[in-house]
Amino acid sequence: MSAVQGQLLTLRRVVLHHSPLPPPHVQSHTFAPRRPDSEGNSDRMRAFARYSGIAVQMMATIGLSTWAGYWLDKHYRTETPWFTLGLMLLGLFAALYNVIRSVTREQ
């Protein structure tokens, strides 16, 4: 055994014997068991998931309609981006309609 290995072994013994934590092989049950989430916490998580899903859906609707307009402008080689503007506005109105419909339906 080299001198470095001996020092590491000694350091390990000191750390394990003088540590405030139990050794790794000893199981400790000093922590309180987790309580199930209260009803208010799960309601907040459901609301967060619902509204974040609505936001992602709105972003996807506007993004895809804008991309489709951009593609049409490039395909037909238009000088002004009318397809992009038109489909972006159409996607915006469709997304707002879906948001209003989903919020009023669930209340």
C-alpha cells in the first residue's frame, strides 16, 4: 500500500467515525414521512397545467399559421408579405377564440 492510499484510508476512517451523519450502510428513519399534498395544492397544480396548456396551444396556433403564411409568400414569390400577415392575424383570432371558449366552458 502506498503512502497516498494509506492517507486516504485514514481520512475515510476519520470522516466516517466523526461525521454527524450515519454511515452509508446504516438506514436512518429520522425524517418525517411525506404528507400527501393538501387539496389546495393539487388544485393550483391543475390550474397551472390547464393554463400553461392553453398558452402552448395559443403559441402553436399563431406560430404555425405565421409559418404557413411565410411559406406561401416564398412559394408564390410575393413582394409584400400579405399571406404572412393575413394568416398570422387569422391564427391570432383563432387562438383567442379557443382561449375564450376553453376558459368560459370550464367555469
